[in-house]
Amino acid sequence: MLHVNKIEVAYDRVQVLFGLSLSVNRGEILCLLGRNGAGKTTTLKSIMGLLPLQQGAITLDDEAISGLPAHDRPARGIAYVPQGRRLFSELSVRQNMEVGLMASGAGRETQEYALSLFPRLRERLKQRAETLSGGEQQMLAMARAICTRPEVILLDEPTEGLQPSMTSLIRDVIVEMKGNGVAVVLVEQHVDAVLSVADRVTFVEHGVDAETVDVSVLKEQPEMVKQYLGV
């Protein structure tokens, strides 16, 4: 499915990733765990094409996508929900979702599916995105990504700052996407949330993939969390 092979990435002259590798299969949730500044968000941005690779390669279903610009990657089946949501704040809920539809060429049935996952958005289709609550904005960011009909979805701390009921809804949607065969790469700081949804965990440390383990191993060896996260 998605393979990231020994990528090196820098911001200007500051190198952040040093040969990081990971892979995720269809119907699997891979969680990236690591301290702040370890390179997790940089990894997602690199997969999405928002940062150029200095070295390494990214392939999707054995097709090299490393050279594709970011705006072409949704059509290849990759969706990205960044930290902070990055909605079109002056557009309505409906218009934000239509951006996702246009990126994939999907029809209204895809929008209806997204609304079935987040029924509250149906009541707010005409509202501007900037008027939504934080939880509703996160719903919209995910709904817009779902409208691209992704094969792979990249989620950067989707439950950050949300109340428990909203967090539970977001996790349920992530699990449903997994059940529909979507490959999920999830950056999450709450270890309990990771244990409840992830299949495998890759620990990112100083810009490299320090270790990848099945979540069952993490449950049996919780000291690994302290080793890599210091908590």
C-alpha cells in the first residue's frame, strides 16, 4: 500500500528527517508516537507533498509519488487532515466539502456518506466554517477529507483539545474508515487513544523511525512509552 522509504527532509537548511521509513496497509491504522519536535508532522507533510524530499522515496501501490505536487496527491487517493484543521474559514460547510469532492471528482453520494458520519454538519451546511465550534470544525476537516474518497488518510492529532464525546465520535469514524479498507496514518499524543484504535505504532525519535511494534506489544510493555515519550 503506502511505503515511505528512508526519506530525508529539511526546512531550509535545518534537517528534520534522517532516513525515516514506514509502511501502512489497507484497513490498518498506524500511529506515529514521539516527543514534540521528533518529526511526526513533518512526516505527514512529506507524504502529502507539502515538503520536498532530499533523499528517499514514497510509493503508493508500487507507484512512485515522490515527485507529484501536493495538489495532485488527493486524486491519487491521499487525504490530509492537518493539525489546526486549515479550513476555508469564509466558505460554508457545504462549500468546504465541495472542495473535497472537486479534488476527487466524487459525486453527491460521497458527500451524503460524510454527512451520515457527522450528522451535526447537515444542520450547518449554510454556516461559514469560522462560525463553527472547535469540535464541529474538526468534523468538517475530516468530512472534507472523506469527500476525496481516500485510500490513505493522514491525521495529525485529530482529537486535540476536544471534549470526550467529540473525541469518541472522531475515533469511531477512524475505526469505520479502517473497516472500509482505508489505510490510516495517525499522529496522536494520547496513548490511551492509540491503544484503543491502532494496529501498529511507529516511534519517531530525532527524525528517524526508532521502532515499530504491534499495539499488543505496547500493551504488554508499557515501559516503551516512557522510553520514547518520557511519560
